[in-house]
Amino acid sequence: MDKDNKSKIVNDNKKDKLWGFWAGFFYSVLIFIIAQLFPIVLVLYPVLIKHYTFHQALNWLGVSIYAQFFTVLIFELLIILSILFFLKRKKLKYKVIGLRKFVYKDILYGFVGIFIYFILYFLVVFIISMVFKNLNINQKQNVGFNSATGFIELTITFLSLVIIAPIAEEMLFRGFLYTTFRGKLPIFWAAILTSIIFASLHLPEGVGGPLWIGALDTFTLSMVLVYLREKTGGLYSGMIVHGLKNGLAFFILYISPIIAIIRIH
């Protein structure tokens, strides 16, 4: 990564008095927890008042594509609005977390970044799998929207996973959280800590146990995204990388099975 004296983040934020380390960390944790719980309660409440048990309501949420979409939408919007509210209260400009003016070079960095990510990911998986023989590199990830089939359902699944999620997650992790750590730590340790937290949140998504391969994947992705944050001083190239990566997963999980069925018939 670039040296501290070449960091665009440091140069852009040196005139601003940012928030403290622990204030930023605990605020990130708080908004993430609230943003997860509130939409679930909001979406499930109409079902629960119809005398469904909580288990029945969760099962309904697991199969209802529209309920899952609104849950994701509310979750991501709460994260975005909470971060913007925090900056407004601190009287800080949005650019301190990387929401600067978009430039076309962000697109170029985005496509270069996705290429670098794939190379690093396959290299890391190869090395780790040689050390940990029991690592299941084929473990399935539960990203929700398992019953999405029709055009409308696939469209809102695409919006949830490929468009909305990358925007909100980049604002929270490589934007707000990384800026918090970067204010007190060197680039390397701020990147490591941000990436560990980001990866750990993907562990519960595994089918049949912790998704270690997914955590390894998201850790590698986060390190690339942090580099792009430092290199460009913005979040947009990282959002592009994140969106392309999720877009590939969307194609593999939802579109390729449909193509296979069409070919059979």
C-alpha cells in the first residue's frame, strides 16, 4: 500500500477534526446491530399479529422474496442514513469517508481492482488449502433469495445483492469504519482490522457451519477495497469491484441454473 505521506485519505482529511477511535467503532457496531434487527421486526410484525409463531414467521421470511427484499432495503438504508446523520452532526463533509466527486478514472480502477482481487483470492485459497487440508472450498453460502425464479424476483434479488449491498457496505466498512481506524492506526493495521471485522460478519452465512472459505474470500476482497480507498481517496472504485464480484455470484447462483435448464429442454 502507499506510504502514509502519500495517502489521499490523510491529505483530504488533514483539515478536518474527525471522531475518536472508540466512538467510531462502537457507533459502527450499534448501527449494524440496529439495522439488522429493526427491519426483521418491522417485516415480521404483520405476520406475528396474525397469530403465527415466531418460528413460522421466520420460515415465511425465508421463502418470501419480497419480504427479504424489503428487509435488505431497510437494513442498507438505515446504515447509509445513520452514517450521513453522524457526519452531519459532526459538521463534516461526506468526502471524509470517500464520498467525493465521482471521476471516470474510478471505473478504470474498479475493473483493474476486480482483476487483482481474483488473482489474490485464488493465490490465497491455494496457499491456505495446502496448510489446512480440511478447508471446504466448495461450501455453499446462504445469501437468501433461495426461491427467486421469475423476472421480478430475480430483478429485486439483483438489486439487493449487486447494487444496494455494495453501496451500503462500502460506506460502512471502507468508508466510515476504515476512516475511524485510519485516524489512529497505520494503513496496514487499519486495513487488517477492517478486513477481519468485515470477514467475520460473513462467517454465519455458511450452510452447515461457519463459512470459512467465505470469510477468506471477503477478507481478501476487503484488502483490495481498502487499497482502492487509499489509492483513489474515494469509495466508487471499491463499489464497482464489490458490485462486479457480487454480480458474478448472482450469475452463478441464479442465472446459470436457469440457462442449464433451458439447454436441457
